[in-house]
Amino acid sequence: MFRNMYLKEMKDSFRDRRTLLLTVLLPIVMMTGLVLFYERLVEEGADERYQLAVDQAFSQQEESLLANFSNIELVKVEDPTATLQEGDAQAALILSEDFMGKVANGEEATATIIGDSFSQKSSHLMTQVTVALGIYEATVIAERLDGEGIPQQLVQPFVLEQKELTEENVNINLIAMLIPLILALAIGIGASPSAADLFAGEKEKKTMEALLMTPVNRMTLLIAKWLTISSIGAITGIVTLVVVALEINFLTENLKSAVSFGENAYLVIGAAFLVSIVYSMFVATLLMVASIMGKTVKEAQSYSTPILMVAVFPLMITTGIGINELSYQHFAIPIMNFFTILKELSFGIVNYQHLAIMIGSNILCIIAGLIISRIMFLKDKWVMN
């Protein structure tokens, strides 16, 4: 009886074109857009050309300061600041009169960089100009010290080097942020229409009464509907994960080069599928409670909206946490642990203890949600409209 109820609910869910559209097509389209957006974000700046506004009196000797930056195009105008404000340049460089001569004679000279630090292009251009002027400044200091016979170690007592903790491609951090966000959205969007229709929809269409009159135990009916929502969410998540993996492999270069699981590839993929299924069951439980509370599909969707919104907040928390800084609570708190465990998997790390904590905490919440759902479903005021 349980199997028949489950198969019936699955067929009804996939027979509805609207549900099928929201469950499969919409998440895939959204995730494709996110993948291409992140790829564009990664490669932006590599071949980008920037316009730097300078005064018309900008000499060839001063131009040589920026010779190593081939992507900077100088725009000589009468008023660099006005040109920048009009949007014809991303930044402006204003040098004091006879800048190079004053520097050569040891006189005071000023260089002013004007730009918008909130603009990505302007900020990047300002950084490049600052680096160019910094190199020139170091060269001038070295020449003056050599001219005075003073060793450079007196003004530069040590060399500062900065190294990353891991040798992984820096773009792997984008992957670690992209994959959990994509899966959380896909699972929530995929399971939400079915959850609203299987309970609130039945009440709104007046078919719940007829369903309860059949010789089917209410608990069996509840579990069959919950398993249907979980299955649809899991299918959506797995399909989306596969599609995103194929898109990264065939449609991107920078994101593809960042992914390297080595010998743990099959373990990482298997763990990602398992985590997606467990998270789908957890989300399905929350959506089922919201649907039982709602008298209509619209009301159930209103209750489920905060659930879908909350699923995005952990991204803002985990983004600023290093992979070596993750602790017990990050894997024990539901929803957040979905992001943290996938972040680990994105780096090719399979930690069985963290997996057990994540799965265990979600299962406990699922059991609690099912108990609440059972109590509500046994009362006619929640199942009758």
C-alpha cells in the first residue's frame, strides 16, 4: 500500500507540467546562468582594457612609468577629473608639474590617483597605477642609495613574502561558494511546488477528505507524501549537480582548472550525492510542515518562502571562514552544515567525522519534523479545509 501511494504521488507530481517546469527546467536555467556569471567574474580583468585620464602635458618619460601595463590606455585631456566624471575613463592620474625633473633633483613631487573604489574596474585600475608608481619609487630610492654609497639593507632590513596556506587554484573558493548555493536553491525550488500541492493543494481542491476515507493509514499517507517531496528535491539536486559539473567541464576554463579532486574524486562525488539527498529530506520536512499549516497553495507558499530564504544566509557566514577554521558547530547546525560540508568536498577533503555530524544532526531534525507533522496530520483541523 505504501509503495502504491508513493508511486501515485510521484506520477501525479511529474504529470503536472507546471510542477515539472519549476522542478527541473527552472533550476537548471538558473544554475546555468550562475555558472556562466561566475566564469565571467573570474576571467574579468584578464584581457580587460582600462582608460586612464591624464593631463595633455603628460610626457613620454612619464608614460614609461606605465609601460609594463599593456592593458592601460592613456587618455590625454585638458581636465582628467572631468573626463573621469563623464565616464570616459575609469581613473585619473594627476602629476605635479615637471614631475620627473623634480624627482630627479630630489625635490618634492606629488602624484594623485582619482577613482571610485566601489567600482571594480576603477579599483583594479587604481591598484595597477599604484603598483607602477611604487615600483618607480623603489627604483629611485635604490639609485639614490647607490649614489651615496649606502647599502639598501639600511632602509630595507628584510624582505616580506606572502604565501597562500594551500597551493590550490584560488578559483576553488568560488567553486566552494557556487556549488552549495546552486544546490540549496535547486533543491528548495524543486521541492516547494510539490510540497504545497500535496497537502495544501489537496485541501484546496477538496480531495483530502476523499483521500482520508480510503483504507490507508494516515501515517502511511504522510510518509508517502513526505518521501515524494524528498525524492523530487533529491532528483532536482542531483540533476542540477550533474548539469553544473558538465557545464563547468565543457563551458568554462577558469572554473574547470580550479577543480582537482585527485584520487578522492569518486569519494567526493559519492559524498556530494549523499549530502544532497539528506539535505533534500530535511528541506522536504520543513516544507511539509508549512504545507500542512496552509489552507491553500498560496498560503503554503507564503509559509515556505522564509525557509527558502534562510537557506541562502549561511553562504554569507561560511564565505569568510577558511577551510581550516571550520569547527564542530559549523557541521552540527542544520542548513549551515550543508554549505560547510560541500565547501570541504570542493577542496577534495572527505572527513568522515564531519559527514557523520552533518548527517546525524539533519536526521535528528527530520525525525523531530516528522513527529510534529504526524501530530498535526492526525488532527482534522489541519487536514480539513
